[in-house]
Amino acid sequence: MAKAPDPTAAKAVKGSVTEALGKIMADPQTEAKGAAQKRAGKAEAQAAKPDPLKGNRP
């Protein structure tokens, strides 16, 4: 059975692509927007992980 796609990972990938596109086009605004999306996706993914010390489960 296939796993469901992770929406937080998709957000990080979208940010990476946008950031790379900004670098290619030499557009610092697009590059910065992509970097921010990538950081937001990674932060959401980290927040969704269970904390083994607290015993939290997603």
C-alpha cells in the first residue's frame, strides 16, 4: 500500500523549486520567497514529529 503524500514535505519542495527558479532568473525577491517557503515547510514537518521525551504522538 502506498503512503499518503506529506503536505509539509510538499511545501518544502515547492520552496526549494521556487528558490532555485529565483536563482536562475536572478530575481532576489522570488529567491527569498522560495527560501521562506522551504523554511516554513521544514518547520511544520519538525513540529508534526512526535517528541520522544514527552511521549506526544501525532
